[in-house]
Amino acid sequence: MILDRENAHRFADEWIAAWNSHDLDRILSHYTEGVVFHSPGIARYTGGKAPFVEGKTALRAYWAVALQQVSDLEFELVEVFVGSDALTIHYANERGQRVAETCVLDDDGAVTLSIATYL
């Protein structure tokens, strides 16, 4: 998928709204079955040592635990950076921590690879 600024912002707005709804199915609707997700928080919530999870089933299990532990989760959009087939969503979480999440999209506009980085 080739992104333009309008589509990238539409995706980011819905992505933020999905997270703020705490609806795991709505959140996961943005991702492919084979998604790979990298985050420093994975080890904290899974007890594992892998820096990433692979597949929507593994991502569901990881985020279900995280959403349960962070019941006041809230994201506020700061900025959207647009690439050719990827975007970076810069947001602040409920603790005021800045996060940049880069999402590579497939031809249907679903995330195939996501990398979360924290300030």
C-alpha cells in the first residue's frame, strides 16, 4: 500500500481510538495474521526474553495481559510521520511517556510489522 498523508492520519486516528476503547478485537483488526511486533515491554508482560511476538494469536495473548494490567491506558496522538508503505505514530501514553510506533502496511492497509520505541 502506498500511503498519503490523509490515509496515514485516518489510520492513526482509528488506531488511537481503538486503543482508547480497550477493545482488543478492534485493536487487532489493524494487524495481519502473520504480524511481527517488537517492543521493550514484551518481556515485562510475558515473562519471556524475546524482543518480539510473531502472529496475531501471540499478539492477542500479549496485549490481553497488558490491557488487564494497565486498565487506565489512554493514548494521545502527537504526530504522524508518513513513509511510502509505513507510518510512525508518535503518541503519549497515560503516564505521559512519549512513544513512536512504526507500522509497515501490506497492500490492504493492515500492519505486517510494528516496532514500538519509547522515550
